[in-house]
Amino acid sequence: MAYTLGKNSLLYRGTAGTKASTLVNTVISVKENDSMEEGDTTARNSGDNETSLSCLRSYSLDIEMLEDDTDAHYGAFRAAYLANTPIALLCIKQEDGTGVDGDFVILNFKRAYGTKDVAKVSFSAKLTLSSRLPVSVAG
């Protein structure tokens, strides 16, 4: 069995409208959220069954990193959040190059201050409407 090590997944950022090309090497973790919305297709010819189709895909990233005001990556994400401007993100698995590439909007920005830990920030990035459509990247 071939396992994917989380540390080998890569996150790139860039200017919205272009493919992200700057490696974000100060990120702690990235969680991909990929789901489909349900469209109800139940009709009288469905018998006693409720039927569905997948209709809209929802994709987002939950990102955690150290809070460091001198880090350019932290600054870019914070600026995108404060200005409500999109940012290009590319999240791929290093082993096979699969992932997603698109323009995202930062929806929240949370800080955590633990007594035995350094300050961390976490934020959610969700695909946004832009001049380029998101694409699934095949390895």
C-alpha cells in the first residue's frame, strides 16, 4: 500500500487570475474539503424511493500556519482577507501531482493563543468567481 505523507502535499499562492507559483513553506497543515450538493430527482416513477443526483461541487481549504508578521505568506493571506480580494491557490500532492488550482477568497481568519504553544492562525479559503475557472489537476 502506498501512503501519502501530509508533509509532502504542497500549497502554492499567487495573484488571482494566474496560476499560483510561490510555494507556501510556512504552512502547518492544509485540509481539503470537497463535497457535492444534492439535487432531488424524486418523482412518481421513483416508486417508494427518494432519488438524487449530484449537482454542484463545493471545494474549500482549511489552512493553519504560525502567526508571524514578518512572513510574506502570512501577510499575503491576511491582506487578501482584510481587502476581501481573491488569491490564487494551488494545492497538490507531491507524489502524483493531483490537486486543485483556482482563485479563492479567504472567508475567516482565526487566531489561537495557547499557554504552551506559539500563536497560530487558521483560515478557510473557498473557490470564488473569477476570470479563470477552477481546475482539477491530474498528475
